[in-house]
Amino acid sequence: MPPPDNHPSRRSKPPSPSPNPPATTTTTPRPARNTPYLPTPTEFLLLALYPFLLLLGALYALLSPTTRNAPYDAASHSHPPAHAPSYFARKDNVFNTLFVKKGWGWITAA
């Protein structure tokens, strides 16, 4: 029997690692987390409603002929009741009474 060949160039070499090994971990795209300081889309719509209503009311006041020509009493901060352009321009309308006059009372009491 011939002696085993121990020459370094004739030994079997383990396979060399490839230069670009296959990725063993896969990453799944995560949904972007919203910061707690930014509003959600629903909150954004609700918050945007207020400035939109203010702009709409301001445009209506500028463009409507009934509100442009209505007399205004600066001393009482209102239109004279006989010449008020609409129900909503009077001080005794339900929205003004509930949300403005009584609302200030509740906020002040709190």
C-alpha cells in the first residue's frame, strides 16, 4: 500500500465561501409609525374643518349682498334687530346663545 499523500497542494480543500453569500434573513417592510405628536387622518380632517368654516364664513360675508349692505351698530357689536341680514347674525340665535354665551360661562367656571 502506498503511503498517504500529505502534500499540501494535493489535499482536498473545503469549498471556499462565495464572495456574496445569500442573505439568510429577510426583512418585511414595516408600516411607518406615526409620531404621537402628529394627528391621525381623522383628527386632521376634524381640525381642518374649523379654519375651513372660518374662511367660508368670511367669504360669505364679503360676497353676499345682504350682509354687505346691512347696517351694523358698533356700540352694541351687532346689527339692529329689524335690519339683521339673517337669523344667524342676530344675538339671540340658538347657536350664539348656547355655544358663545353659555360656553364662556362653562369655560370660566372650569
